[in-house]
Amino acid sequence: MTLVVEQLLNGLQFGLMLFLIAAGLTLVFGIMDIMNLAHGSLYMAGAYVAAETMQRTGSFLAAVLVAALATGVVGLVLERLLIRRLAVRDHLAQVLGTYAVILIANDLVKMIWGPAPVMLNLPAALSGPVRLLPDLMYPAYRLMIIACGLAAAVGLYWFVTRTRAGVLVRAGASNRQMATLMGVRVPLLFLGVFTIGAMLAAVAGALLGPITAVQVGMGEEILILVLVCIVIGGIGSIRGAFVGALLVGMVDTAGRAFLPMFLREVLPPAMASSLAATFAAISIYLLMAVVLVFRPAGLFPARG
């Protein structure tokens, strides 16, 4: 039971970080119909800027804030110079254009920080464990990540459902053409959504940096999982991104934690370890396939 609770918390933490990245990406695709593969590079940029700020200031809070602001500026410039021009092109041009951004971003990171991974240390106040159950000690930093992810999810829900700007975002995601005809300034709306999405991705990169490797190419790895979250939840839906991210986080974490134990009961240890790693890696894609069989548009697609 202790192991189960611990892995549930790990899955919740990972899923909430996936949601921070998926929220901006699903709105961008839902509003402007743009496939932005460069979103993972914004996540990587946030992690590297946070690591650099942490080394210079020693303050983790400052590192997260600077990473969010700096990456937001990068996202704003990227939208004005490239993404807006790709909006009138087909999906193939969008994929090729944003993939070029990935290559450029990776080379820029190598030029500035080098090819080796960069250290992003845990804040000293959160470096120890917290006793949640008599026999369960859980890292305080991971609990902080869960709290930040839940706060961000509640904030986004309030923004999308309770503010005028959120109504415009939902209108643009549901029917961009109709929103334009009703007088919504969709280009300005898209710029704001893209910038907010870039900042959320940067926050996820800064928060996950201390427990994952801050290295070149980390954006592409996380982007695949984020796209799976969006497909499962439904393109253009914040609720769908949240549910999809939690499902992917739980399934991925549970597969890596429990499959090796189950397979060792019936297979030799070496074979069990190899098969468990393979099955855990494909488990989220099996989940996506099952969802698409019954709900081709996702669990909670954006609706007019």
C-alpha cells in the first residue's frame, strides 16, 4: 500500500507537469490550427534559464520567475516572427518550420551552455522528505510540484471559464471563423495564448529540472508525451488536456513501477526487466489507441 500511494503521487506530479506544457499547446492548435513542434524547445529553454539563474542568484523562486518571463518573451518574438506567418500555411509547412526551430534551439543551447547536462539544484528548504504516512516519507520538493501544478490548473480553469478573455479563448478554440466574424481580435488573442503557453512550459521545465536531466534534446522527449495527452483529452480543450495529462502520468508511472514486479513472478529476472521496460514505454500509446477507438475526437474535445 505504501508503494501504491507513493507511485500515485509520482504519477500525479508527472501528470500535472505534463498539463502545464499541454495546456498552451492544445489552445494554440485549437485556436489557430497550428502544429507547433517547437513547444518542447520552450520547455527546454525554461529549464536552462532556471539553471543559469539558480547558479547566479542561489534563489530557486527567482530562477522560476526569470525562466517564465524570459521564455515568455522568446515565445512572443517567435510568434510574431514565425508562427503568425505559418498560420496561413498548411500543416506540412508548419511541421517543417517548427522542426527547424527545434534544431536551431538545440544548437543555440550547445553554443551557450555546451553539450553536457547542466545541474539545477533543489532548493535547500525543500531538499528533505515529509512524513505522509507512518511508513511513507515523500520528498518535499515533489509535494511542492504537485501543489504548484494544482494551483496552475485551478488558475487556468478560472481564467478560461470565469473571465471575458477566457470566453474569447474558448470561442476561438471552438470556432475560429465564427469568433472572427463576431469581432474577436483573434491574432491578438493568439499572441496572448502563445505567450502564456510558453511561460507555462518554462515553469514546467524549471520545476522538473532538479529531478530530471537539464540537457540538449529534453524538449523533444517531453513533446511526444504532451502530444499524446492532447490527443487523448481532445484538441483545444483545457479540461481534456488536464485529464489526458493525468492519465498519461499515472499510466507511465505505474507501468515503470509495477510491471517489473509482475513479470518477475513468471519470467526470469533479466527477461522480465527487458520486457517491462518495453511494455512500460508503449503503455501510454496503447492507452491512446484504446481512447481513439471509442472516442476519435478525444475524451473532452472543444465544442461550440
